[in-house]
Amino acid sequence: MAMEVTQVLLSAQSIDGNVRKHAEDSLRQFQEQNLPGFLVSLSGELASEDKPVDSRKLAGLILKNALDAKDENRKQELVQRWLSLDPVAKTQVKSCLLQTLSSLVPDARSTATQVIAKVAGIELPQKQWPELIGSLLSNIHQVPTHVKQATLETLGYLCEEVSPQVVDQDQVNKILTAVVQGMNASEGNNDVRLAATRALYNALGFAQANFSNDMERDYIMRVVCETTVCPELKIRQAAFECLVSIAAMYYEKLAPYIQDIYNITAKAVRVDEEPVALQAIEFWSTICDEETDILEEYMGDSNGDSDIPCFYFIKQALPALIPLLLETLLKQEEDQDLDEGAWNIAMAGGTCLGLVARTVGDDIVPLVMPFIEENITKPDWRQREAASYAFGSILEGPSPDKLAPLVNHALPFMLSALVKDPNNHVKDTTAWTLGRMFEFLHSSIVGTPIINEGNCQQIITVLLQSMKDVPNVAEKACGALYFLAQGYEDVGPTSPLTPLFQEIVQSLLTVTHREDATESRLRTAAYETLNEVVRCSTDETATLVVQLVSVIMMELHKCLEAQNLSSDEREKRSELIGLLCGCMQVIIQKLGSLDSTKYVLVQYSDQIMRLFFRVFACRNATAHEEAMLAIGALAYSIGQEFSNYMPEFYKFLEMDLQNFEEYQVCAVTVGVVGDICRALELKILPYCDGIMTQLLKNLSSDNLHRSVKPPLFSCIGDIALAIGDNFNKYLMYAMNTLQLAAEMYAHTSGFDDEMTEYINSLRNGILEAYSAIFQGFKNSSKTQLLIPYAPHILQFLDSIYMEKDMDDVVMKTAIGVLGDLADTLGSNAGSLIQQSLSSRDFLNECLTSEDHLIKESAEWARLAINRAISV
């Protein structure tokens, strides 16, 4: 059954393209003609000690790819394929894999550990391969250390692949015992200790019962803490990673150990190497996340109760923790501002400081202010930058009352530093800190405004000047201006920015034309800020926004005309087209929202649409998406006039609805169909056959990304609402699709939180479609067509009510559907609603809801139901 594959595997890695292609074709052919033989041959190659390392590695990789894929649908196919494989072949493959764990070649062992875990991920949930964990555990007592190391690595990967429910507690205990023993200092071999420590990291999710037992937990914690001081760097790092994971999973069990952990982490932060120090800081960041979540839940819960008590570890540690974090801020790297992915001790310390501020609020301020005051004027740039970073980090969390006086006092100094400080790092951080001041403290809510008529002009002058600085500083200055504009969003008819509007817009456009605008995201930041300035502008500057239309259209035209570009230039051009379309969208929304400027959009719409049609010719997902969104905004603004563009636009619409590869484009297009339905109403009718066919096709496809499904359901509703009882042509198909989906998503038991949230979004889409269909048929002579569907809809409402896991959004839509049913069908629905299992309970629950939107919907539904029953 098996065959010799060594030479083919080596040829598949040849530098000669022809040889390589021929070998790949041979492998593909073998796989298609005889899958069991193919997999047995590969596992035999991997297990054989006298084969070359390169062919063994590739054999293992192909095996792994035959069991797993990134794409969820493909993965399910591979799982089913393996499960239906000839049992004899599967046994041979698994036997070869286990044999490879004792290979003397590290690469072969390492590959085998991963493949075994993949097979376990498929078979253990099916109650197959029950002897696997036992045979791995018996390996642990083997004399050769390399076998022990590979086995621990396998156990680690196995815990990553399968869910804790699949492994019984007795086996969990044995795995944890083996792993923790492998971590012990008495284990002389570092490879074994590292594999064991990494395995514990993956096994922590299985240790629920063990962490509830004081003795077992003490033992695990002692070994983890001892391992954090191992001489070997990688092992220390892995041990701290375990501590971080324990903080997230077992926060409520940490109290007895927290003092020791503080001492260990503080020492690591101060004297250990960076990879270890970063994990030590991450431990405290994780504690902050846990405590913030608990306190938010506590505040949000009406009876002031949280599942887990808050131990206020951060509050208790403040006097020691804050000085430790402030020290880290002085460990900057010379060029960290220029590297987008940079991450170092100073950045981790500042991030943690910010999380501490969110966790403890006002208490942090007196502990940090002396550091800022002491360092902000020091000759060494590191001290000035650290002081500014510390200030920016504590602006979210403490109360505005506590911060406003300090910010008012510091603002003139910060503005001066932004222009005059000789060091770029300091200017970069100063601009970031100003942005944080404006984000959290400048809005109508704050008692003492930090921006007033006296300083507004000066602040803007400084920011516009700073936008001419090096790209990383200019980008942060744009960010500060963004939040400054945002703070004036709801100021009423006049804004302090009005006199400066023209100058601000001109400066931002100048930034977009800088030669170095592609560095440090500068051009993107300038357009984002321009969008925000336009969005938050008042009616006073509407005429200036009108002038922007032709400016941005001209930019887009120039961009589309560019010829003979390299691939790098093409990519930059696509990005710029996306930014310009995004800017057009904001301008269209602004002008469309004012009666005085709507006419401008009608005048320009021909030119605008011509440009957007040209954008569709560029095959770039982001540009496509942005152009689609802008078209949706235009349709919404000009209403029925948009029908002039439908004959040409429809082909792009259809193309993008079929774009499963770039599913974000598809999702945006589905939303735009909704906008166009609202704009055109009955004028959408000629295009409905094509659109409905495509929507139903998309809903039944397994290849479309799942995030697009909920808006697809809502979109069916948008069409129904636009065309009223003309929808009867599609009623049977749409209702069948909705009914199948409703049955599938009525129950969520056994799913995790993320999946439950997704199912709720699907339910909401289904309910929105039902609601719109009923509203569309209201007062029509064809309402009786809906009567047959009412019992099933009521059954769906019963099911999701009984599940008790609806979120507020679904609850509001669901009670609305109950009202729409009664409102449209009248007495035909009255008796059905009275017979329904839980309609009355559901209605009463919604009527007493604390969410006023749910309550409002419920009160309307009650009136509709009472009318229907009394007829």
C-alpha cells in the first residue's frame, strides 16, 4: 500500500523549477489516487531514521496539512476525510508518529509532536485513540531525555488542540503531574524543563479542579515561581508566561501568592533581560484587565454583585508598583518612534501605567505627578520624554475634576515643548499626550474647560506648525487635532474652530502632499483628521465644505490618471484612492444632512459617480469598499435621483455581492443595498430579481465568511420594506430561508460566549427581516399571504425566549416582531399569540425592562396585540 517517496520529497524542494513542479504533481497524483497509501508512506518516511532530514521534515509538514487548514470549511472537510479513512491505515500512521518521538533528529521529533496533536484534536472528541494519553505518559519515564522532551512537547500541543471537556479528570491529573515534575529544578535537562514549562502554559485551561484544591494549587504555584529564576532565559520567559496566563484564568486564587509574585516580577523588571521583563510587566497589566472587568461588571450590575470578588491587588500594590513602572519609562530605545511594531520595556511600562490609571482612578495621580514635575525640564531627553509619557498615560481613569487643574497648568508648557524641544522623541510623545488631553478632558462635559477662547487659537497654531515637523511628530499632531475637533462635535450653531476652518483644512491638505507623507502613517492620519474636522463642523462652514468637493474630486481624478506605476507605487495609489473615497463619503454625509447644501450633491452627482465607477476598475479591496460606502451615502442623500445611476451601477453591485474572497467588500455592499433600498423605494423594483437571487445564494453558501450572514438577513428586510407587497414574488423563497435559519439558530446551549454573541447577531438579522416583511405588507390586500408563516415565527420567538440568552438588541427586535405580527395580521394573529407558550411572559419581561428602547417597543407591541385580540 505504501510506496517509496524519499526522492520525490527531495525533488519537491529542488532549486530547479521543472524538477520541483514534476515532484509536486507526482505527490498530488499519489494523494488523489490512493490517500491511505499516501499518508502511510509519509508517516513511514517521517519515522525512518535512515532517511534524509529534509525529506522527513517535508513528509511531516504534508501530513500536518492533510489534517488541518486555516479556512474553517476546508478544516471540516479534512476532519471528515480523516475520520472516514481506512482504520488499518490510520493505525499505521499513528504508530509511525509515536515511534518518531524517540527519533534522534530534533526536526523529525518536533514535526511528529505537532502531527500527533492534530490527530488527537480530531479523534479524542470522537472517543477514538483512547490509549494515546496513557502511552505518552509512559514515555515520560523513559531514560533518553530527548524522548521525554518530545513527549512533553506533544502533551502541550495536545492541550492546545482539544477542549478540556474531552479529557477526563484522572488523565488531566496525570498530565499535570508529569508536566510540573518536568519543570522541577531537579530535572537536569534544560530542553525537558522548557518543554514542560511550555506544556503547562497550554494545560492551564484543564487545571480548573486542581486550582480549586489548595495543596495542588500551592504545588503548581511554587514550581512556577521557582522556574521564573531558572538560569536559562527561555525557561524564565516561559514561566512568566504561565504566571500571566494564571492571572487571567485564576485571578480569584492569587491572594496567597501575590506578595511573592510582586517580588519576583519587580526583580525581573529591574534586572532581567527584556523578554523576561516584558512578561513580568504583562502580569500586572493582566491583573489590571481582570480588576477593571470585575469592577465594571460590579457597577453595571443592578444589585452590585459580581461573580468574582475584586481583591484590589493593584490598589494595594500602588506604592511599590508605580515607582517600578516609572523606572521602566526611562529605558527607551533610540528609534522606537519610527518603528510601527516597536515594543520594549518603556512602552510596556507606559501601557501598564495607563491600565493602572483606569483601574484605580484618582489614587494614581499624587504618585505620578512628582515624577513628572521632577523630570519634565531635565537636560537629558530620556527624562523629559518619560515625564511626558507618564502624564499622557494617566489621563484616562482619574476624574476630570482631579486632572483638569493639572492639565490647565501643564498645557502652555506642553505646547511650547512641542515646538521648541530639540529632541524628536520628546516632541512625538508631547504631541501624543496633548492628543490624550483633548480626547479625555476637552468636551462639553468637563466643568473647567481646558480649551477656551483664550488659548484655542494658540493651540491650533502650534498643532498646524507641528504638522510640518518630521513625519512621526506630524502624525501625532494630526491625532491631537483630530480629538480637538471631536470635542466640538455638539457645540451648537457656532464653533470656536469656525474662524480657523479654512486654515486647518488647507494645512491638512498640504500634509497629504508631503513627499514623506507615506512614512509613519502620516497621510492616513491627515485624511482621518480632515474627515473629523468636516464631520464636526457647523452650518457656518457649510459653504467651505462645498468647495472641498471639487478639491477632493480633482485629487481622485489625478490619482486615477497615474500611469506606468511600479507594484509598490500601485499599492500606495490604491491606499490613497481609498482615503479620498473615505473623505468623499464624509463630505457627502455632511452636505446631505443640511437642507441648505443638499442641492450641491445633486449638481455634482454625475461627476462623483463617474469617478467612483473608475475606482471600481482598480482591483483593490480597500478602495472598492470605501467607494461603495461613499455611494451608499450619496444614494441616501439624493434619494430617488439615484435611480439614474442604477443601470450602470448595478453590474458593480452584483459583482461585489459575489466577492466571497474579499468578504469585507461583500459585507459593505450588502449594507449599501440597504441604503439604496431606502433611497429608491419602489424604484429599486427592476433590480430586485437579481439582488434577491444573489442574497439567497449567499445565505446558502458555505464558502462565504460567517460575518456577512447577519447583514444579509437584514438586507432581505430592507428590500421588503422598499417594495411593499410586491415582495410576494419572493415571499416563499425568503420565508423558507428564514425558517431554516431560525430553526438552526434557536438554541445556543453548549456554545462559548463568542459563538453565542454571533448567533445573537444572526437571530437579530432574521428578526429584522421578519419585521420588515410584515411592515411592508401592512394595509395591503395581500396580508393573508403571511398568515401561514405566523405559527413558525411565534415558535421561533418562544424558543429564543426559553433559551434565556438574548442580548438587549435581539430582545428589542424580537418584541418588535411580535408587535408587527399583531399589527399587520390583526385578528388572524390575535388567537395565535394567545395560544403561544411564552408571548405573555416575554411581553411582561420587556415591559419591565430597564432598557428604555426595549420598554418603548414593548409598549407599542402591547397596544398592537390588544387591538388584534379585541377585534
